[in-house]
Amino acid sequence: MKEFFFCSNPFVSFMPGSGYFFHAGKPRFQASFFTLGAGKDFTHLDYPGHNLFLVYTRGDGRIIIILLLIIQNIDRATTKLEASLQQAAAWYATCQNLEDEKKYGKRGTYHFLAEFNVLTPGLSVIHLEGIDKYIVSHPGGVKSFDKPQAMDEFMVSLGYNHLQLEMGHYNVYAPKDLQK
């Protein structure tokens, strides 16, 4: 995993506390990552670009939801980008694990979001239960919503039909369980 490097990007600023990394191997890309605020500090999301949510459970048991977002796809890759982004997330979790082991005496764990259903590959929905916000992650970007009806209309506008969206899985997280 020597192909990943933390870096800074003075031209792009998503949120306070965001960081950046660069993948030097093929496909080359630069991505931003930031922790999702799931309380009063929640900031609505509306970003284009290939993305991946990493759910990281620290060594002390606290859950952190991290958004990785491609901001520059240098090679204009399509096929290997998803696998490389998952490798980047694993690399980031490994870096976090080193800190957790020192701080809490125990390594953390991570997983990715479950897809909405088998008819909608690449589509994931997060429900932040305590603050009643919804986040849609799709191959073209990520967007948050206050109401499920607005979210449903948005998914239909992406080209998913009502049959595909009839039944699906929400990834549900309660803010009290999330890192602030």
C-alpha cells in the first residue's frame, strides 16, 4: 500500500477537518476524506464524483463515518477506480488502527455500506436516525436529504425506476453512536 500518500490541496476545501490523499499507482487519483458530522454539526452534502463511505469503529467502540470522494481522476479511470478506492479506504483504516492501538490498546474495525438492493448496484442509502437525515451515495456523487420523499424523487431522477426502489436496505446509524 505504498502507493497512497497523504497530501494537501490548497485549491479544494470541502469541510473543516478534511484531508486529502493521492494514489500514485494506476489509476492515479486524488481524493478528499472527511468525517461525517451526525449531530447539530451536520452539514448537507451535495458533491459530484465517485465516492465511498467507510464506517470505522474505533478501538474504544465509537463509530465514525468517513466519506472518501474522488476530486481528481487523473487517468480518467472507470473500471479499476472502485477497487482502488476500496484499497485507499483500507489503507486509511490501517493508519487509524496504528493510532487506535496506541491510544485505546485495541485496533479498530471497518466496513463499507451495504448497497440498497441487488437491482441498484452502486447505490447506498444512509439514515442518520437521531437527526432524521438521509444520504444517498451513487456512482455519480453523494447528496443528503431532510425527507425520504425528496430522496425518493432524487433516486428516480437518477434513472432508477419504482420497481428497483420498491424494497431496499438503509444503512442506519444513530448519532449518539457516532464520533462528533
